[in-house]
Amino acid sequence: MSLDYLGNPIDTTDPVTRQGLDDFIGGFLGYQPRAEGILAAADANPDSALANAFAGLLLMFIESPEGPALAEKYRQRAAHAAHPRAQLYLGALQAWIRDDLDQVLRVSESLLDRYPRDLFAAKLNQYLEFNRGNWPALLRIGLKATAGAPDIAHSHGLLAFAYEQCHLLEEAEASALEALRLQPSEPWAQHALAHVMLTQGRIEEGTAFLENVAHHWDGLNSFMYTHNWWHLALFYLARGEDQRVLEIYDQHVWGILPEYSQDQVGAVSLLARLELAGIDVGQRWQALAPYLQRRVGDTVQPFLSVQYLYGLARAGKPEADGLLAALRQYSSAARPVWGEVTLPLANGLLAHARGEWQQALAQLTVALPRLNEIGGSHAQRDLFAQVELDARLKAGDWFGAQQTLELRRRYDGWDVPTNRSLVRVYEALGLPEQAAKAQQRASRFTQR
């Protein structure tokens, strides 16, 4: 029986196709561009249903309305699948093309149960559950992955991120360190450890860690490259290193693959955080806008769509209204999360971008308690909490802002943007002693 490099059965003995399958699995798990070679491998060997199913699945990961149509060609080629594993992957692809995500999840977990070392099945399942905010499911799959492939660093990286999203930070750190013991370059484990350190306010440690492993990111795909740099930028932002954050944005976050969804929302998110921290971003919104304007009808994922909309609004583009209209139309027949969470969030973000502070507060207050349901990590979703906080500050809600800011300071007492805002709040509340203390904290790093 022919096997892939992890020991899972495959449907070909052709050495070129086998290499294409291994490159796809290893490249996908390791966020390496070699994964894209599965398209050429499938084109060269239409008889490999597994290669063609994988090619179709890869195209679904582009997070674009065009994905299903592009994947359909490979689904048709794989339709003759007789190999048991290929049949299951064909079923997953068919279900995803018709947007039956529950079935994709069932099939992918069935694959992992039947083939315990099938880490791509684990990654596919975690990706979809991540987009729905089902963190315990990520953990269940991560535990299965490490049980089946304890010798593979990627499995521990999957588990580390699952633990972190479940707020099990000590377990997350232990799993990330095990992954890095097995493979120091494992990018998802580096990413999970960055999450842990940010959440625990270990800013200096996190900065040093990411700077020391950043050389591993060269040669990764644009998502992992830009996203790990994005995490490093958050550490620098917390210490008021404004120019360093702008430098990271210009050199490492934006412009790597500007057509890609994740690169776009990473740019939106970092630009927004910079502005919320009082930093002038110049014409960067305008440079981003042409790529966001192509998203005017994009309702693939709520977490992505609302950030496209905010970026368009910050750039002053009328397509922001067009995307909001598309979201309204789509939500009428979509899962409840679209109408109950995504729409008020979109309305609130649009209002904030246009300086309508009370309207922003009214809408964001509805959405924030259920943000978990639209996907995105804790660190990513924190953007929306920061926008809501900024609306409170702009509206003069000093009572609410003081409560929110001091709670945020529990995670990182020296966070520069938080302390700068507390200066304003305590001055407005007639508490000069507290304002002075906040100013001292904010100045501790910025005056070095």
C-alpha cells in the first residue's frame, strides 16, 4: 500500500504525484508555498482522486466568492474516487462547495478517527470550527491529532493554539514548547506562544521571542509571514514603539500578497489599532482601498467582511455602503449569526469610521457579547472592543471608559495606549492624581 510521509494511505504510486501529495500536506501544515504545487500535481495526474480532492480543497481556502467555482473542476475529476480516503475527501469537498459546513466537519473528523495521523483532516476541521468560534472543538481535535502523531511538531502546534483559545494558557505554552522542541521553526506553535505572552502581558518577553524566531518566517506563505509579523507589531504597539510598528506594517504586513483575504484584514486591523492609539497612518488606507473595493459583494466569512467594510469606510470609499447592503441581503437567509451579530457589528464599525459615536456605541454594544460566534482569535477580535472603547472616549462616556480601561490594564499594566487614554479619562473625571500616575506609566517607555 502506498503511503504519504505521515503514514496515511494514498491512491497513487506515481513518484511525482506522491511528492505533490507530500508537499501539499507538509506545506499546508507548515504554511509553506510548496502546498500550492498540488494544483500542478492534480493537473498532471487526473487519475489521482486524492490529489484532485486536495487541489479543490486548497482553492476553497482562498476565502473568496470565486473559490467554489474554481474548486468544481477538481471535484469533477475526483468524482470517480474508489480509494476509501479519497472518497472521504471528495465528500468533504462536495459539502464545502455547497456550503454544508456541518457535513465538512463530520467528514473531516471521521477522517481523523479512521486515519489518526491525517493531520490535514485535523487542520481542516480546526479551520472551520475556528471560523465559528467553537474553541472546545478545536481542543478535541487537537488532542486527537497529538495522540495520533505525537512525533510531529505540527500536531502540538494545533493543540497549543486550541488550548490558548480555550484560555488554558499554561497548557498552551507547554504544547507550543513541545512543538518547538521537535521543530524550532514550527510557525503555528510560535504563533500560539505569541498569543499566550500577549494575553499574559509578557510584552518584553514576547517581543524578544518573536524577534529571535523571525528569521524562520522567510519563505512562509503570505498569511503566516504577515500574521506573525502582525503579532510582533502588537507587542511594539503596547510599548509605544510607534515608528517600529509603522515599519513592520510597511515592510512585513502589507504588500506581500495584497489580493489575499488574510493579508487584507491583517492590514486593516493593524492600521485601525495604530489610529486608535493616536498614530497618523498617512495615506495607507488609500493604498489598501483598491484591493478592498473588489470585496464589495464578499460575504464568505463575517469576520472578514466586517473588516473589509471598516477599511473601505476609513478610506472614504462608497463601496462600504455597498458591502453593508450585501451583508443585509445575505443575512436574511443565512445563519442567525449574520443578522444577529454581523449586521450590528458592521453598522457599528461603519458609524465609528464616520464619526457617529453614539450610533457606533449602540450597535457595537449589541454585537460585542457574541463576537465569539463570528470567528477570529481573541487577539484579532480585540480590535472591535478597542473600537467600542474609542467610541466611548469620543462620546465622552468617561464612566464606562474608566471601567473598561482599568480592566484592560489588568492584563498589561504598562500598555502605552491604555495609559494614554486613562490620562484623558481621569482628567475629565476630575481625578488629577490618577491622571498623573497614568501619565507616568505611559511615559516610562516612550521617553527612553
